Amino acid sequence: MKTPMFLLLTALLISVSGLQAGTGEKIFKKGDKDNDGKVSAEEFMVLIPSDPAKATARFKKIDHDNDGYASLEEIVAFYDKK
């Protein structure tokens, strides 16, 4: 028999993981201002306006193929990694 605490923690874990799912897609949609299917470095900078150095460093980590754009796949891989 499962205890009420176990059931509560399980429900909480499911809720939290559900909130985190899709973070990369949400960031991509917010960043792709011109709807060209990719996020440029300039578009990404708008997402972290308070810390340009952090935004630049994060964009470099996301842009795996170094084409100057972050694709949906690259952003999802960065933000939704488990």
C-alpha cells in the first residue's frame, strides 16, 4: 500500500515535470520574432536583456552548427535535456 506522502510526492513530481516540458519550444517561439524558423543571435539577446554576456555565452552553447542561428532542435536540445 502506498502512503499518502508517496502519493503526494508522486503527484508533485508529475506536475513539475509537466511544467518543464516544452520549455525549449516556448523559448523558440518567443525568440523567433520574424517567424523565419530560426532564432538569430540578435533575437536571442532580447530574451536575456539584463545580461548580454550571459546571452552571448548561452547562444554559443545552443548554436551547435555555428551558423549564427539557433534552430528549434538546437534550442529544445539545450533547454529540455534531461
